[in-house]
Amino acid sequence: VVGIGVNVNQQPDDFPPDVRTTATSARIETGRPADRTALLAAILEECERRYARLVRDEVDDLRAEWAGLASAPRGGRVIVEGPGGRREGEILGVDDEGALLLRVAEGESVRVPFGEIVHVAWP
């Protein structure tokens, strides 16, 4: 099961005050209203392309691509909320199964297989 949420045409004032400085939308990022149908089509096309690569057994390439994306903010601090609770830590990268790896305050490394990243801060 895969789920995503995309803020499309929200303006800063549409978000609650506690996330207004960190939440964004396609409209905020581009400076113009977004066509929701076109955006959905683009997202689905990308999902289909990656699924086709999975079917062709290009798992190692997909894993490397994901690791590159997830490790781009390496060293950044994140807060992740999920079924395991709320964890805060420094991004170490991703493991072979795509789980986020964090160094938490206590110095230990933890594996976060899924959850919602609710805050990102760069060093």
C-alpha cells in the first residue's frame, strides 16, 4: 500500500500557524496556480515508469536512485511521525529496503521503515 499527499494550490495562509513556515504547495513553489489534473498525470506517469523498472528487475538501480534522493539532505535533522511514535534525528541515509536511517539524540542509529517527515532542518 502506498499513499502520498500533495499540497497543490494552497497559499501560506491556508496552513495552520504552526506549520506555515515549513509547509508548501506546488503553487507556492512555482508562483502560479497548478493544474491538478496535469500534476496527477505527471505523478502517475513517474510511478508507472518506476514500476516498469521494478518489473524489469532493476531493483538495484531503483535502490541507488532512492538512496541518492534520500541522502541528499544527509546530516539534516528531521522529525518523523509514524506508528512507532515520533523520532527526531540526523539523517544517515537509507538501507537496502529503502528505510530511512537516523542517528537519534542518544547516539544510537534507528531504522524508520515508514512515517511522515514533519520537519526538516539543514545543518
